[in-house]
Amino acid sequence: MRARATQTNQCYEAALHDDPSLSGMVTLQIVIDANGRVTRASADGLTEGVRSCLVAQVRAITFPRPQDPPVSLIVPFRFEKE
């Protein structure tokens, strides 16, 4: 996920154009299959634009193959204007 930090920040930066005071948390729920592919992804928090962008970003990732699939993850993100 850290390798995608630039892309996840771009999701937030794009939303700042519509709401310059936007800040807060987004929580991603991810399920990874035996091949390391994301089979389910959803997000809660902030705006629909940020959530859908983050879900698209995580769906593009192929993770290392898990030892005991499927693997469910909850990944929190905190976004604040710098």
C-alpha cells in the first residue's frame, strides 16, 4: 500500500478542489484471494469521489500470495491538508 501512496494522495488532492477544507478518515475493507488479487473492496468515510478513487487504486494492486487465503484487511487512511 505504501508503494501506492502517491496515487492515494492524488485521490484526496482531487477532492480538495471541490472542498478546500476537506479532511478526515477513510477506511478500506479489502479481501485478497489466493493469487494476491483483490476480490472485494469497499470504503467508508469522506466523499464518494475519494472512496471510489481509493477502491479503484486498491483493486489495481496485486499483493503477494497469502499463506492462508482469503485474507481480509481493514486499512485506515487519514487525510489532512498540508
